[in-house]
Amino acid sequence: MPQKTKNTPMMEQYLSIKEQYQDAFLFYRLGDFYELFYDDALKVAQLLELTLTSRNKNAEEPIPMCGVPYHAASNYIDILVEQGYKVAICEQVEDPKTTKGMVKREVIQLVTPGTLMEGKGVSAKENNFLTALTFANGKYGLSYVDLTTGELCSTTLNEQESVLNEASSLQTKEIVLTSDIPESLKETLKTRLGVIFSTQKDYEPNAEFQFLISELSSDLEKEATAKLLQYLSLTQKRSLDHIQKAQSYQVDHYLKMDHYSKVNLELNQSIRTGKKHGTLLWLLDETKTAMGGRLLKQWLDRPLIQKSAILKRQDQVASLLNAFFEREDLKEALTKVYDLERLAGRVAFGNVNGRDLLQLKSSLEQVPAIRAILQGIDQGEWNDTLNDMEPMEDLVELIGQAISEEAPVSITEGNVIKDGFDEQLDKYREAMRNGKQWIAELEAKERKKTGIKNLKVGYNRVFGYYIEITKANLANLEEGTYERKQTLANAERFITPELKELEKLILEAEEQSVDLEYELFLDVRKKIKKAIDRLQHLAKTISKTDVLQSFAVISERYQYVRPELNDEKELNIIEGRHPVVEKVLGSQEYIPNTVQMDQQTLILLITGPNMSGKSTYMRQLALTVILAQMGCFVPAQSAVMPIFDRIFTRIGASDDLIAGQSTFMVEMMEANQALLHATPNSLVLFDELGRGTATYDGMALAQAIIEYIHQHVGAKTLFSTHYHELTVLQDELPQLKNIHVGAVEKDGELVFLHKMMEGPADKSYGIHVAKIAGLPEDLLNRADNILQALEKGKTLQNQEIPSESSATEKQETNQQLSLFSEDSELASDVVEQLNALNLMEMTPLDALNKLYELKQSVQE
């Protein structure tokens, strides 16, 4: 980069501003363009596919530059921010007409992924959270804000895994860090979640920040929240009056699900596509408002664990289910409600326009209708909601009187304010509408008065309006009739008091009406701004109502039932269904299944072939629990359930190549999270643990994990496995029960029943599944021969497995060495026991146990 001394004053200014925003692209305003220079220009030209030019082309080192029109800049900024970059917008802050020398410029806003207020990066039904993180004494303070809605919350977390879980749930795109955050955590957040990091130095406390954090009791949370607010203040450089008081929450007050579990259960993002389609959120989302859609996602991320709160939601859903016509009216009214939260945010942020205020008015006009509908069905369930649902007629009246129904997007070009709202504006508008008519009437009147038929009223920019009379007609003009204004070669121009008044009205109308409208609009906005707290409270109330009606719609459409909650740890779901799979397949095709675990049953050990529905059965239970604890009804014939505090899942094979972890490592990590943190009130779902390693290693680990859960954890657990040897654990662990997925062979073909049955599966059917997958017939026959040999106890080391290509079968030549002398009484007893065994009906584990017993008897 050239030395600063060689640069023009303008480039000196650019470089000094860029020095303050080194981690952002600087959009530097020059006339009608935003220009970028040096490395910014090189990178942005490539990212946005812009033409790269240069400044000082004849210099030894021309300065790379590119630019975008200022009126189209928002689209370009959206693209850059969506890709994870920051953009500093630098504007002229002085009027070039009144400034000598270099016009002063300043960055008026830093746009980042976490501070977007509008555009492509802000989805209607998703929050855009900016997060701050601090660390002290082994604990983390986490605070988050949605700048578009003003929601501000904080919590204290005890470990890195909890930080990852929260950041993942929030789907935060940007985290403001302090310097003491461990590098290992930063690396994990970056690789797994793809967030960008920002830094905020020590802040200077101010009264506004102190008020917003006043209800926080934790110093760590106060620090995180204050740094977050300071970052917003320094980057946005405008009013943040819509930011709500910080609310502290504890993750233990909700049903906890770690990052892995939410991914495995596909709550809001499909594992295959990364999209919403095919998820539980996709199924549940019948919300009619954008803010209701965002709240639904928050409820899905944080189901309740407080019984009274769950029952209250259930009561409200039930009342809506029993009122079909009222619910239809409610849906129609909610459809007309715009995004009150974000409209309030735009009012405070200063980027609201006339059309936004019309949307606000239209939304508020629905509140009386919504109240009336709820009052019609209320039996006490909606009392709190009705008390919180303020109609806010004062704002409806203000906007109705002030804002034109045809208000344009721009607020600086006029036609925003209604006729009749302001007397002076009405005069201006009348002057603009009637100015030409007034001039024509005045001209006619003066012609009649003077008798001069070619008298005319004209206008120019220098002299304004005038009466012009040719010199030939001057003799017909009575002296003193007009005031002389200008002499021309062939005419004289005059002025009258009446024309002066008209001129003043017309010119003021043209020049000042737009300015007056803008001032009036700002005054209206200021009055609405005072009601932001009321608007935000109303928005929350309507959002809750919207989510609850969505639950009622889903529950009726798919015939869900109200679950009964109990404190006895009884789980009894009769004919339950997987809600998402049922929606895809249709109720006629989906085969329901029952999950029964009484107080004495801790573990269901599930066996059965692949593709038979074991994983679906397990996910079905987890999603049913989540639905119930959200307050929604559940897909079943009937359901009795305990309230769970945490859900742990290990379902499906996956690896984490970015983090350098294999499938087996991920399995073990997820299993470890459950074993470390599960309580007797938790739900654990393990699918095929141990398959990622050698058979005996995997089987040993699986059995040890089952035993550990049974003896030390005590959580309700579903454990599916291909290790049929483990089914004997039912005889050893009193709180374990075997179940299996039904399958039958018909004419050599495998038919899945997709139905859970008591007891263990008789075999794995692996080769049958391979046949369904279309493997070659020769290969399948070979596999069947190998399987039969292995089941007979032969090994690959001492026995050639027969194949179809073998001409003759080899005879076994290896002889087993005798452990006892032939006349030994002990040998006779052991041989007798061996002969009595029916090996074909024993599992390998049964055989190993019997062999162990015989060994012990020999040693004794």
C-alpha cells in the first residue's frame, strides 16, 4: 500500500477511517456511489462480481477500486453479510454546499451478521441472534439479543459443551468475545457452527445500560450483557430504545437436549437437506404470524419441565379444539396481524416508513376481534391472555389520522401525511394543487381590471412571479396600479401584494411541504416510540395465542390426544405414531406402536432387522415427549407420561470429519454425555451402540453401558442392538425388558411387520436386508454359506468355508486336545453336560456362559 504522505486528502481521510474498521469492508460514499479501495476492492470485486478499476492509473502503484450505486447498496451489503462479512457504511456528515475543503465523513453504521435489521439475511419466522460470551472462575456468562425484536436474555453456563448447545439452539451467526475465552472453545464454535467472532473492549457504563441489566443478579451475566449492549451502541450508532430489559434464564428450567440430540431428532433442520422440510418444526408450524413462528421455534428448543405450566398450555389447546368456528375466526384475524415485534424495532431504530405504520395500524385493529373470540371460549384458561391483550386504540387513532393510505416507501419525498392532519401542510398542498388555477384566475381578473387583453402573469427562477405588460399598452395602465419590478426592451414587469402572497404560498408549498411532512412523520414516530413497551408486550401475547392455535390445528388434523402427566415414572403410550413420518406417509400407511414402561422398567432392549423401524420407534418416543412438554397434544391413542428433565440420543451413523472424529468416536462421545449427565428423570435413546468397532469390543461396550445405566443412572432407556447375545441380560437385570420388531419370512422373502413385540428377535436377517438392497445373487448365496458355517462353530482359521465353486469339501483334520484323562470321573460329568446341550438354540453369549461354568467346575 502506498505511503500516506503520497495520498490525496480524500485518500488520507479514507485510510484514517479504514484504520478503525480493519475487520470490515468500508463502503466509502463518493457522490452517488459507495467506493471501495485497496484489498477491500480486490475482495469485494470478486465476491460481488464487480468491475475492478483503479485510482491514479498513471501512478507507479495505482489504487485498486470498485463501487456500487448508493441506491442499490443494500442488496450488495446483504450478500456480503450473508456470507459472514462485516460492512462499515461511511457517509458524508456535512453539506458540500456549505463546506470548504474536504467534506467530513463518518461511519454511520457497522452491519454484521448479528446486527441485520432487514434484508435477505433476516427471515420472517426466525430470530437473528447476536451473542456475547464472557468467562471467569470456570463459568461462562452468555447473553443474546435480537436487534430486530429487542429480545435480550442471559444465562450462566458451567462447561464448554453447554455453550455449544446454547449457541447451536440460538443459531447465532456472530459472537462477541472477551479475550479470556479459551481457544479450544473458539475453535469448536467456529468449526461446528460456523460463527464469526467480534471483540468488545472494556465498556463505559451508562444509565441506559444500567437500566437494561438492572434485574440481573449474576455479575458474569451483567458483564456479558453490558458488553453486548456496548457493541450494539458502537456499531449501530442510533437509538436502541426497543431493547427490552435483560431477562435471566436457567437452562435447567427447561427440557435439556444437547447439540447432538437436536441434530439426531431433526427438530428444526433435516440431517439430509439442512432445510426445515421434514422436521418437527415443519409439521407443527401452522402459525399465522411471523412472530408466532419465531416463538414456536423457541418453544421447540426449550420444552417445559414445570407441570403447572404444561397443563395451562394443554387447557388452552383443549379449549381451542372444542371451538372449531371460533378457531377459524381466530386464524383469519391472526392472518391480518403483521410482525408487531419487528415493527416496534423499526420504530425505535429509525427506519420505519409510512407503509410500516399502516401495517401496525392494521394489526392493532385486529386486537378487539381476537379478544372477543377468546372471551367467547374462555372458561378461565385465557384470563391472563385477555388481561395482557391491550387494544391500543390511541395508536390506531393516531396513525389513522396522520398516515395516508397511499403512503410511499420513502419518507422524504412527500405524500406520507393525510390531508386534514396539519393546517399548514393543507395550505401548502392547496397551493400546489391550485397554484396554476390561482394564477390563471388572477391573470383574467387583472386583464378585466386594466382592459389590457395581452396582460400575462409569468414566472422565472430569478424574479419569481410577475405581471408583464408590453410597452405599447403601458399608456392604458393607470399610474400606481402595480409596483414596478423589472424593465425589459419591449415590456415592463410588475408585482402586486396579492401576487406576492400567492408567490409565497406556491413557492413555500413546493419547497417546504416535503420538509414539513418529514417533520410531521418524525413527530408521529416519536409518539409511537413511547408505546414500544406496550407494543412488545402485546406482540408476545398474540404470539403465544398464535402458537397455541397452531397446536390445536395440528392436534385436530392428525387426531392427537391430550397426554396425562404423572409423577410415578410410568410411561404408557398406546398406539403411538411418529408425527413427521405419519405426515409424509399418511395415517393409512403408518403402523403405530405402543411404548410401555412401568415404574419397575428402566430399559427396553430392542432387537430386530435393519430397516424394520427400530430407529423410528425411538425417535417417535422422543418427539412425543417433546410435543407433550411443549404443551401440545400427542400422536397416540392414549398417553400417560412422566415429565423428563433431559433427552439424550444416539441415533443413526454419523461422523464429524471437520473435528477429526470418526463415527465410533462420535458414538462414544454422545454416549458419554448421557452417562455423565442423565438423571433418573431423563430419557436415553441409544441405537446400535458399539457397531463402529470390532464385534467383541462393541458387544462388551454395549453390555457394560446397559449395566451402567441400570445400576448407576436409572434413566428410562431405549437401547436397540444387533447383538442378540445381549438379550440374556433380561435374566440378570430385573428392570430390563426385551422387545423386538416383528418380521417374517415368506417364500424366502423377508416381510417387515414394523410392529413391536415382546421378547427378543430370533435372528438378525442381515442377509435378507442385503437381498432387499439388491446385492448380487452369487454374493448372497456365498454369505449364507459362510453364515451357516459360522453358526455351526467353525472358524475361518481352521476351516475352509464351503463355496459353490469348490469341487470337494475338505474334511476337518484338526483334533481337539483332551483336557481330562479318559477314565476321569470329572471328564465324564463334563462330557455328559456337553452332550446335553442344544447348541443350535443357544446364542453365542449363552455358550460362553456355559463354557465359563464348566471351566469353573474344572478349576474347583
